[in-house]
Amino acid sequence: QVQPVESGGGLVQAGGSLRLSCAASGRTFSNYIMAWFRQAPGMEREFVAAISRIGGNTLYADSVQGRFTISRDNAKNTVYLQMNSLKPEDTAVYYCAASREEAPSGVGADYAYWGQGTQVTVSS
């Protein structure tokens, strides 16, 4: 099992950048697909980005493609989400999730392990 713990959220102006980190406990971090999801107030949870076990394959939501970058460091049991050119509509609680599926997925039900989330607020 892994237990993701997110950090790095905060308040930023539109056009700015933030980097989220997700540290996952456990010795088998590299066995898991890792992903970021987000949920804005009153909205459904939505997929943001996912990365394969070694990091060679990534998947992005259309809304963040070209602005966000997911990466991982298996030696540090950590996955990152670099967010650039932030927009007010990116405001949400961002969740890190882990999956034992074979390939990166944008489906929340594929992910068995979830962190508590970190708030990202983008002001206009």
C-alpha cells in the first residue's frame, strides 16, 4: 500500500506558477501509477494528469495540457505537478492518487489510494 500526502498548495495570482508535491509512504512506490485530480466547490472531481510507473508516459486533461507538467522521482517516493500560467478556473482542492493499473488513467475509480488534498486558489 501507499499513502499519498500532498503539499505545496496556496494562493497565487492569475498567470503565476505553483508546484505541488505528493510524498507517498511505502517501499513499492514505483509499482504505482500516480495521478492528480482536483475538485472545485460544487463541482465533480476531475482528472488533471497521470504518470506511468517509471515516468515515460504521461496523460493530461485538455484543460491543463501545455500548462501543467507531471513528473516523479521514484528515489524520493514523490510525484510533482508543476502548474504554470494559472487561471482562476484552476482553483480547487488538488488530490494525489495511486493506482495499480497497467497504464495512466483519467478514471478516478482506477485509483485505490488518495491523499487528503491541498488547496490551490488562483486570484484574478
